[in-house]
Amino acid sequence: MTNPDSPVAADRRQDGADGADRWAGCPVEASRPAEADGRVDQAGRRPGTPVQRPDGSGGMERWAAAGPVPGRADPADPYPDGPDAAHRRPPGLDDVTVEALGKLSEALETVERVRGHLYSMHQLTGTADFQLDEAVSLFMQAGHTGFAERIERELIGRNVTPRHWTFQLVEEYDDGYYAEFKALEKAARDTLAQGRRHLYEAQLKERRRTKGRPGHEAR
């Protein structure tokens, strides 16, 4: 329960709405003098000092001089309820270019999944090769030396493609196709969108979320 004497409890607007949620995550460090960390406003008040708003309601001052406070909107941010600066469209960037960059990034994400499958193939093939050792031993115990010898001679340590074990396939993929794909995607973002990522998705989030509802925050 909120302390009725606290600055947060004092933040009751005339319409009866409670403004306490605006200050969630912003503890007041009453144990230290303001001068100890320089967190005072231009009038010399320290964080947590009750003030009077123009409408007569009491509350806690925003500390522009102290910079952004975690859990509280930055008053210098012109888009407090939207994407952060890293996910806002640069001036002059048109819709089709945003969509094109989004599709290129989506293709890279697909390639990332392919790369993951390739590493799975690499590890699983190695696991199977070691499992053959046990199979050889069991065939030998059962008296089927012919199959044991064939497995040992023909399968264990065999290349999966001409001249290649799977680690060599992984290295060629990483150093060739994958590296070039990543470099081109980054070059497109750097040239056209100041290097910003996921602009299309950030724009989509703004269209689909319910603004002002918990769990639907922009950032």
C-alpha cells in the first residue's frame, strides 16, 4: 500500500486519476544530499521534492538537468510513446525502401536458420560416426565379423561429400555464401537507413499494438 505522505501518493490529479504509475521504478534517494551526485534541477530542488503543478495538483518534478531517469520518459524525446531512435525511420526514407530492406533482412534470417541446420548436420554426423564404433563392437561380439569390418572400413571416418568432412562444409559456407550475404545486407542498411535494423518490424509493431495498454509498450 502506498504511503499517504509520499510524493507519489500526493500525485492525485483533480480528475481523481492516480499518476503513481508514471513514477514506477524511480526510487527517491532521500538518504543522500542532492549535492552528492549533482541531481538537482535549475531551482536547486533535489529529486522527490513535492512541487505544485499549474493545475494545483502536487507531484514530483521532472529533472531535465539530471538527464533521463530509468523507468521515466525522457522529456527530450519527441516520440515518448513510439520506437526508440535506433528503430525510427530516417528522414526521407520511403515506404518501398523500408519494405525492401525488411525483405532483405528476412532473407538473412532464413539463411541464419539454414546455418543452424548446417551446424546440426555437422554435429549429428559426428555423433553417428562415433556410434558406429559401438555398432562394430556389438557385431564382433555377435560373431558377424564381416559386417563389423565393412562398417569400420567403409563408413567410419568417411567423407560426407568428395574430400569433405562436415567441418569443411561449415567453414566453406560461413566464409563464402554466409559472409557475403551478411555483408551485403549490412551495406544496404548502412547506405540507405543509417545502419538501422528492423525498421519494417518496428513500423508493423506501431500499427498492431494497443497504445497505452500494459504489455503493449513501444520499447
